[in-house]
Amino acid sequence: MAEDFKVTPWEVTGDIDYDVLMKKFGTTPIDDKLMKRLSRYGEPHPMLRRGIFYTHRDVDVLLDEYEKGNEFYIYTGRGPSGNTHLGHIMPWILNKWMQDTFKCKMLFQMTDDEKFLFKDLTLHDTRNMAYENALDFVALGFDPEKTKIIVDTENIKTLYPLALRVAKKVTFSTAKAVFGFDGESNIGRIFFTTLESAPAFIPTEIEGKPTRVIIPCGIDQDPHFRVTRDVAPGLGYPKPTMLYCKMCPGLSGGDKMSSSDENATIYTTDTPKQVKKKVGRAFTGGCVSVEEQRQNGGNPEVCAVFKYNYYLFEHDDAKLNEMAEKCRNGEILCGECKVALTQKINVFLEAHQAKREEAKEIVDKMTFEGFKW
């Protein structure tokens, strides 16, 4: 049967079957054995415990090396094409947990060049958005002494020699097969994945010895890093370890929050009034009338409001389960859940926006400056 969804680094559509996607990409599920191993280092983050981060490449190998005394780096990033929304920061929150748990150094790449090549934006646009997005990243509380921000067009002198070495190992046939490029694709797009590969190799250059990186990110980015992993041994670098999450759902009920649907997307700069309006329109699993819902209950599995709690805003499993049961039993109505979620989001955003202002004072100090720390 043909798949009714599409997942690429630049486009996610349809109802995603994450098990099918995992098999298609050839990644490994995070099983109980790996979870128990991660538990040695502290309480696993709810996103791991709930299977939001659900598949990986070589996390067990990374932990083997770590337990031998070999430290690793974290690497993640953002393609700056607009304002940051909650779907963007979801994987960053897991990155923050990982830095706190393992005391790692971290590289955060802003691919302003990518968004110039793939969207109708100027370099001025993407550079400005890189700064705005970086404020949201910094506001989450990453250790400023252990975290560096790479902006591709600003740090190209460091990235380009590494990208060239990757480019020499990747054929056009591979690029077409992995990314679906055709005769209408501009040649910048074809070259871009080499620049996303480069930060995976920077830790080895900094440390002067083979140094592993882990990349916690959305599973839509896997095509880039399959290429990175394929070429790494031939260039003398360890393969990057991958930790992949599902897409953060949108308020309209879709599998991925999308910047193109502003009414169903919560941005980090939204006002309390905007949040209330957007959550008020959210897709739910409720019935047509109050009477029917009291009698038959709702369906939390399809409810965007419940999913927001599941993914981001309710870390207590007992409270989450109670919420689901009350929904199914008709003990709580959609309006009540929307009011509660609105309050949670606005409490989070009030604190985040304050930290975002404070980030303006330190973001420049976190700028990457080449193979030194």
C-alpha cells in the first residue's frame, strides 16, 4: 500500500506512521534496555519516557565510549526562516536535559544559507531570523560556557574546508536518491547537506582526537545525517550518533506544527490574548454537544489539546492519565481543557519571554570562533 505521508528535511505532509518511517530510514527503536541504561545517569526526560524521542542510531555505542571516559558533544540547530514556535523548541528542551545530565559541550548551527536556498527569502532576512531564533535557544538556559552558536554565513571560513571534504565523497546520484533533487534544483541545494555535516566533525578538530557527537533532532532531518554518517569513516571522523523525535503536533490536529498555519501555531512571541484565541480554536476529540460528551466521553488520542499536554506541558504521568480518563468518562469538557492549557502556555511564555530579553546580553558571547573553545 502506498504511503499517505511524506517526510523530508523541507516538507512534512499527511498522517505520519512513525513505525513505518523508522523502518524506511533504518533507525533503531529506543527499547527498555536502552531506557534502563539512560536511567543510570538520572531520571529520563518525559520526552524519552513517553516515546516522543523514539528512535536512534548508535546511542548505545556513544554510551559505551562515555563509560570509558570519552566525553562527547551535542549538536543541533535551526533553519531560520521565521519566528520560533513551540514545535521548534521541543527538541531543544531535550538537548538542554542532555547537556545538564552529561555536562556536555554543545554546538548550535543556524543554517541561514539553507533557508536562503530553499525559500523565497533574502540573506538579510535569514540573518535577522537567525539572531531572533538564537534568542529563543539561549533563553532555554543552555550553559553559556559550554555552548557555541554557529551561523553558516558568518562561520563559513571554518565550515567550508570540512564541507569540501564531505562534498568530494558524495556523488550527485546519492544526492538525487536521498533528497529527490532533479534538473530544476539549484546547485546550492545540492551542496547544502555538506554544510550541515560539518559541525558533526568540529568536535574532533577542537579536541585533537576522535570525539563523538550526538544529534537530538526531528526525524525529518535523517536524510542529511545518513549522508554524514556514510562519509565520516572515510574522512577519519566518528559517525555522529542520532536521537530522533516525532513532530510536535499542531493545534489544528495535524502531525506537525507548521509556520504556514499561523492560527494553529504557538510562537514564542505570542501574547496571552493570541494564545487564548488559538487554543480556543484547537481541534479536540470532543462531542458535538455537552450532553453527548457527558454521556459518551471524548477521545484524547486525537485531541490537539491533550497532545500539547502530552508532548510539552504535563510532565506528571499520573496527572496526564487522570486527564485522559476524565475525558473518556465525560467528566471534563473541551472548554475546561482549553482554559487549563491556555494558562499553562501563557505561564511558560511569560517566563520564556523574560529570559529571551536577558538572552540579548549574552548571545554574542556564545558565538563560535573556530577550532577553539
